[in-house]
Amino acid sequence: MKLAFIGVGKVGFALANNFQKSGHEIIIAHDDVTSHSVLRAQERNPSFQAFPIQDAINRADVIFLATPFNSNETLLKPLDFGNKILVDCTNPVGAGISHGLESKISGAEKVQEWTSNAKVVKSHTIYGFENLENPVFPNYSVKPVMLISGNDVNSKATVNTLNADLGFETLDVGDLSQSLHLEHMTLLWVKMVRVNGHHPNFTWAYLER
Ligand SMILES: NC(=O)c1ccc[n+]([C@@H]2O[C@H](COP(=O)([O-])OP(=O)(O)OC[C@H]3O[C@@H](n4cnc5c(N)ncnc54)[C@H](OP(=O)(O)O)[C@@H]3O)[C@@H](O)[C@H]2O)c1
């Protein structure tokens, strides 16, 4: 598939690089195609092409959003997503690793509000970028689980397939309003690892009997 990435920093590059290695075509979406992060990503993976954001969206099958959450409203409102899937990898993080929207609504629902013609799926947010760079756990017979949420079943099925290409088992936790709970899982992971010293390569797994 053609995958466009708005944001190719720690999260965006890790995902884009692994998707490219698994056979997908990567387009970087940035209105300044000479920005430092775009050039750095192309230096690390010369197969990445860069286009202005709307052009990149028009060319892509699926778009990934991996920007600082505070950029999203201004960035997203003018864009036309043409009813394509927008995978929201962003997290609203507030002071002291709190929920940036005071837990009143999820960031993903705000992203949906700002992009009325995108099919938003929340994914790739419950871990730090380290597990997106390397999701392989060879000593275990289960795969790391990726929890996703969204309102459109077909879009979630596509994200499920893409996640499998990266090595994740996908668990669909429900509609987009469930994203609030995923964003709290993020805060838990971030506090455990970045504050309390847990290992950055630990993931959640889904076991069912
Ligand atoms: N870091 C983690 O471990 C982690 C894990 C899961 C989720 N997240 C979430 O993922 C998001 C990205 O985090 P990150 O750590 O990858 O951030 P980062 O390394 O700072 O990268 C941010 C990227 O967004 C781009 N960007 C910012 N404004 C833009 C705009 N208007 N148009 C196009 N691109 C724009 C930046 O490009 P330029 O600077 O070149 O403009 C850069 O490529 C955040 O919402 C974060 O909460 C982070």
C-alpha cells in the first residue's frame, strides 16, 4: 500500500521504516519538504519520497498522523482526507504526564472533529517509539498486542492487516470514544518507563482462555 506519514520523528520514522521493509511505499507529508526531520528521514531511508501534505494525502491509501498533538488542530482543519483512513498515533500529554485534555474527551475524537472527512483509527500510541522500532520478541510464543479503536469496522480491519505486517497482534477495543482509555494506557506506560525505570522494550500481550 501507499502510506503517507504526517510526522517522521521518533514514532513516524520507526513505523514508516518498518512498513517500507515489509513492502509498503512510504510518502512523507510535509509542507516544507526540506525540513530537518524530512531530510533526516530520507537520509536514513532513501526510498522515502516527500510531498506537500495535501498532495501526499491524495497519493496515499492510508495516512498516519505522528505529530505533536498541539499541532493537530491547525494542521488538520484545512486538509481534505477524501474519506481515507487516518491512523492517529498522537497523544495529548499535559503537565506532569497527565491527560492533555483533562480526560474529558480523547485526542482521537478531537482529531476526528478536526477532520470530518477522515476515517480515524487510533493505533500505535500505547507504547514508546522503542517498541515501534522493534516489535519482535523472539523468546515468546505470543506477539505484542496493539490496541486500536475507531468507528469504522473496515478501516480497523485495514489497520489490523498493517499491524500484522509490523509483527503486532491487533485487539479492537471498540469505537473511537474508547481512545480515551488507550491514551490513559499510554500515560501508564510512559510513567512506568520514563519515570519509574521500567524497561522501554516491554509491551502488553493479550492472553485469552
Ligand atoms: N515518542 C514516543 O515514544 C511516542 C510514542 C507513542 C506516541 N507518541 C506520540 O506521537 C506523536 C509524535 O511523537 P514523536 O516522539 O515522534 O515526536 P517528534 O520526534 O518530535 O516528531 C514530530 C514530527 O512531527 C512533524 N511535524 C510537526 N508539525 C508538523 C506539521 N505542521 N506538518 C508536518 N509535520 C509536522 C515534525 O517535523 P518537523 O519538526 O520537521 O516540522 C516531526 O517529524 C506525539 O503526539 C506523541 O505524543 C510518542
